[in-house]
Amino acid sequence: MDSKKSFQGLNDEQVEESRRLHGENILTPPKKTSLWSLFLEKFDDPIIRILLVAWFLSMIIAGVHCWGPEAKGFTAFLEPIGIFFAIILASGVGFFFEVKANKAFDVLNTVNDDIQVKVIRNGNICQVTRKDVVVGDIILLETGEEIPADGHLIEAISLQINESTLTGEPIIAKTTNEADFDEEATYPSNMVMRGTTVVDGHGVMEVELVGDATSYGKVYEGSQIDNNVETPLQIQLKGLAGIISKAGYTIAGATFIALVAKMFLTQPNLPLMDMISHVLNIFMIAVTLIVVSVPEGLPMSVTLSLALSMNRMLKTNNLVRKMHACETMGATTVICTDKTGTLTQNQMQVYKTNFYNLPDQLLKDDELSNLIKEGISVNSTAYLDYSEDKVKTLGNPTEAALLLWLNSQNQNYLNFRESAPIVEQLTFSTERKYMATVVTSPLLGKKVLYVKGAPEIVLANCKRVATEGNYKTVAEVKSGIEQQLLDYQNQAMRTLGFAYQIIDDNHTGSFFTEGRLVQDTDLTYLGIVAISDPVRSDVPDAVKSCLNAGISVKIVTGDTPGTAKEIGRQIGIWEPEKDTERNIITGPGFEALSDEEALDRVLDLKIMCRARPTDKQRLVQLLQKKDAVVAVTGDGTNDAPALKAAQVGLSMGDGTSVAKEASDITIIDNSFSSITRAVMWGRSLYRNIQKFLLFQLTINVVACIIVLVGSILGTESPLTVTQMLWVNLIMDTFAAAALASLPPQEHVMKNKPRKSGANGDFIITKEMAYNIFGVGILFVVFLVCVLLYFYQDGTLSPYELSMFFTIFVMLQFWNMFNAKAYSDKKSAFSDFNDSKVFLFVSLLIIVGQYLIVTFGGQMFSVVPLTWEDWGIIIAGTSIVLWLGEIVRFFTRMKK
């Protein structure tokens, strides 16, 4: 083993004692919800609760019919069995898809605590796994390594840390020299934190906190707190359940009172036992009305719609963990997004090169090109990893960006670096702000001094500038270079200046003294390079799509105001000519505002910079107080509290495990455009649920009125229990699958988000209500006319009841096509190429109806119909669709 005598580290006994006192360096995993609890959660759905009540009441009815005077036997239990089947199916499908998504998430979010860490113990350098690190350990830190725990630095040599997982800041300089401490830094300049990464330099740290006690661990723990924020769909379905239950109980109560009053008025002298029997029968009618009023297919429709969306969204790189998050994305009014890694690529790249004498900035085989290629390659401490298809960077991100630029011009930096021996080198430091390297150049056959650093510092050390195909004095071009630098700085870019000196063969001595260049250098300035963390190519269009859809996009970042504004300008949310200081705030400034002051500004804010985790979380909670439906995107541990607090948390696929654990949806490809697709899916899903409600509630209105009219007229219902089971459950389940499978529509992104909160939009719009009751009453009038036609001889034959049952089903069948076209105002025949499932399910309904009528016999109280009967019924009832098509045609013409 190697040894490092200046540090002894802990011995074996001290390691065990430290572990006993402070615990292991592992994060307590979140408490997993048991499969049983996950299944029971599905019964929190308000509609399913109503179904449970309906199931209980239908069991009472079945018991009376089974053993009562009519003695229907087992067939009496078909309705409660059907309702129970609907409950289990709706809850089971949701349970299955969430378990499936969680398994996929667990694979994506695997945390590796077996990473090897270099530690000094018993006076020797050895390697232990990250989970075995204890308080008091001395850890050696090198470029590319993740810091395993919180602690203070003992040594720091050109040490730069990527703290983006905790603060959003990709490069933070660390030092042990108190004079160089950054007073505004989020974490002290001599402290390093778990989960951050060394991007340049090296150092030695002493561990102070491990596991849950680290800053990373505390944010992780906070991210597991359940915020219990109800989704807009849950709120609306709860409201719908309340209305349905109140309507059902009111109609049932009114019917019970009316029929009892009718009995006393028409039969005042009934014997007591007969009166009790009549009252019991009336009670059964009232309970039947309650059961009929409940849309048994609704939970199935919602669950199927959500489950299908979960599955399809995965194909568009959205891994959905919580089913309702699919729809909630469609209700989103505000997206709070972090900058690094979400809007930008989180990889520094060369934006533009300005090597003044290099034509078209293309490298060739001439001397100038060789100087640039070799200078970038050898005067650097960064590396590229070619082991995978996508080239990865190691070391200082700014230096690595230069190597990537060389790579883009088909130049391999390693060939130049390995063939040019280094004579002497000054590594980059924040004090001198440049790096210098002397090499023996095989390209020029001489020694060459290469200098790279802050452009103004490098220029101050130069004698001339290579420009316009020749050389000019620094004084001649200085103002032009300074203007160039100012332009790049205004765009929040980092700039580097480059210079060189070819050394005479007779030159002796060093070019460096006391850690700096000697005074008599003869440097030539080659030019400057602008480097930035570029905005992802898909982001501006995706943000524009969100803005057009009425969704506000807010940047929340730990970066500087200037950088945040520039990124905001590039993606299209910050308008310098319009926006003022009211639209931007820093984290400390936001914290200083009272809740009243913050609430007054929160909707106007477009950018929050220098933000900390608590600032982002508070922003989300205040937006929610303004009835905003908030989606939060983030990839860092610092984003976790806000991801948890939002109605929808969206983590990035390459984000930290803490961020992904706190989120509802993981964007696997890290693309902002995937978020806009999720919004489109959510809005289309909500439309599909509305379409099913339109279809389902129309059936319920018709069924309720038919049962009510039949009971008031004193006749038996023309629809039997088993027939209602087919209509209310099996057919509706098919319809749920048909309408839930409709593809998303691009045009929904042109609409504004629906209102949420106490005064939000209800899932049943006025137009839907008029449609439900208008069409429902027309169906009832038509069906009553059919009944009166059949009833001319005073009785209803099995054949006539079969006809009536089929007419009832086919009316609903054609109305399903009207429901498909609802809200789009297109023809019901449009988009059939993308609606193959709808067509398949439609065929199943017709085939199912034919089989039931033809072979159902006594069980369904039907007799077979002739082909002529089928032709007349299908053609006659299709008028429902043709009338709908005419109405939609004139609606389109008005537009």
C-alpha cells in the first residue's frame, strides 16, 4: 500500500467506535408502501366509495329477490356481482400499472453505495466502500470523484467542486486559505458536501457528518414528507361523486315518498301485511334508482385512461409513477424549472472561437493551426472519455469544452499531449487566473510556451496580437477585444484568452517565478474563445408551446442574475424591453419578503436566482395559495423539497436519486419537450374522461327516468336486472376502453388551462350538462313511444322486450360516436386511422349485443331477432349519429 505520512487517519478501533457513535454512511431508504396498502389506496377514489354503497344496497335487493315472493334465485345476485367486478377491476388495473411503474423506477433509481473511496487509515492509503466511511476519516479527493460525506478540507490544490446537485452551481472554487473564502457562498469555501463532485484539482478532507446527518441526507429526508396535495382530477371527481350521490338519494327519496303517498291515496284500506309488503317493494324501487344512478363504468374509464396514458407516456420518455400525475400535467398552470441540466445541457461547450488569423475558424496543417491544437491539448488538465458512444468529459468543464471543440474538428488531443513532453507548468489558480505550460513541440521543432486564462489578464502579458493576417500592437486592438468580451459577458458566457511564445534554442532559465510568468516574456495573443453551458436545442420551442398553452414558465436557479436572465432570454420567457425588477428576485430577497408581499409578486416572477431549496419550496406553496397548479422540474437533491410540494414533480433521468424519489414523473431523456408532451397527454386524457362522462351519464339519466316512469305508472321496468348489468357495466367498460384509447390531440395545446381551486372549472361543463339531459330526455321520449307502440295489445311479449332492449343499447352505441367527437367538433369519422382500438371495441359491443340477444335466453329474458329486425334497429337508431354530424357540421361552419 502507498503511505502518506503527514496524515495517520483513524485506526481500526477508532473506526468501529466512530461507526457506533455516528452511524453508517448510508441514507435511510424511504419506507416502501406495502402492496396491500397500495391496493387499498385505490379505494380512496370517491366514485369507488359510492360504488361500494351501491354494491351493499344491491346485495339487499338481491337478497329480497332471491328469497322473497319472486324467488329469482342466483340470478338476483348478478347485479351486485357485476358491481363488485367493476370495483375490483377498476382498483386492480390502477394497482397493476402503479406497481409496474414502481419496478421500472426502482431499476432507474438504484443507488450504488459500493463505490470505492480512497481513505487514510492506520497511516496508509487504502480503499473502502462509500457506506464504510465514518466520521473522522481522512479522504483523498481527486478529479471526477464524488464526495462521500460532509466535511472540512485539510488540503485544497486548485480544487473546484460541482455543487449542482445541492445548489445548482456547476463550479465552485474551494480553498483552505481563509483570505480567499467567498462570503456569499452557499456552503463555506473550506467545506465539501456529500453528493457533489470534484471537477478539477485535488484535496484532502476530514469527514464530519455521514449518512442522514449530511446536507444531502437532510434534503433526502425532507423529500419523503408526504404533502398530500390533491390533484385537480381528484378534487373534481370528489365533487362529481357528491353531486351524483345527492342526486341519487334525492330522486330515490322523492320517489319513495311519492309512491307511498300514492299507495295511501289509491288504496287507503290495505291490510297491514299487504301495506308492509308494498312499502318494502317501494323501498326496493328507491334503492334500485340509487344503484342505477351510479356510473359503474366511471372508475374503470378513469383508471383505464390513466393506465393507458402511463404506458404510452413511457414510450415518449415519461416514466409515470403516480397515475393521477398523467392528468394533472394537463391542468398545470405554472412550471417551475431549474436551469442546469434541464434548460441547459449541463456540459460546457465552445460557443464561438475568435482566433483572429484562423480563416473560418477551421483547423488545418499550417503553423497557426498547430499552435492552437497543441496549445489547447497540452496546456490543460482535463480529459475526454471515449469509452462510450457519447464522449464524456473529466476535469474542469471549461477546459474540457476546448477538448470537445478539438474533437468536433476531428483532432484527438491525446496525440498532441502525449507527443509533446512538458518542460514546466503552472496549473490554473483563481489568484493568477491563467495557466501556462512549456513543452518541447514536435510540430514546430522547438520549445513553446502556451498561456491560457482570463482574456484581459493574458492580453496584459502580451506584446502583440495576431490579427488580420499579420500582427498588431495590443494598444491598436485592445478596445475591440474588450468590446467582444463585454458582448460575450452580457450573454453570460465564460471567455478564455490564448497566447504563445516560441522559445529560442539559446534561451536558458525558467519562464516562471514565484508562481507567475516572468516579466520578460514575448507573448503573442492568438484570440479568445467564448464558452457556455448551451441551452438544450429543444427547449425554446418547448417553452413557446407551454406559453401558447397558457402555462407560465419560471426559472429557479442557484446561478447569478445575469446568467439567469440570459438563459431566460434565450428560451423566450425574459423580455429585456418589457420585464422589470418585479419579475426577478434572488433567494435571499425572496426570503426577506413577508408572505403577503410574496403573494403579491409570486405570479409576476419569471426568474428566481441564487435560490436555495427552501426558497423553491416556498415559491411552490405560495403559487398553490394563488390556486395555481404547479409542476416542478429538477435533477438535483436541492430540488427534492419543491418536487414533493408540487402537484406534479418532474425529475430528470440522469438526476440524483433523491430528486427522482421525490418526483411523480421521471423524464428519461432529460428533454423539456417531453414535459410539453406530458401536458398534451394530460389535457387529452381529461377530454377523454369528459367524453366518457358524457356517454355514461346520458345512459344513467335514461335508465333512471325509465325505471322512475315505470314505477310511477305501476308497470314493471322494461329492462331487467341482467340487461341493466350489460348496459351499465359490460358495455360501459367497453366504452371506457374505446374512449380512453383515443389518441392525444395537438390542438389542446392552443387552449388555456382550466381553472382550479375553490372557484375552478367543474368536470361537467354547462355544454355537457345540456347535452346529457337534452339527449337523455329525447332518448326517453323515443323509448316511451316505442313502449307505447309495443303495448297496444296490453302486454309486452318477450320478442318486443328483446326489440326494446336492443333499441336501447343501439341508441347508446351510436351516441358513443357522438361522445368521441365531443369537444373536438370534428366529424365522428375523423382520425379513424389513429382510433383502431375505438373501432375494435365498437365492433365488440355490436357482436356482444348480438350474442346476448341470440343466445342469452332466459338469463337475459330475451329471444333471438331476425336479420331484418337487426337491419331496421341499426339503421333506425343511427339517426342519433347523423343528427350529431349535422349539428357538428353547422358548428364548424359558424367558425
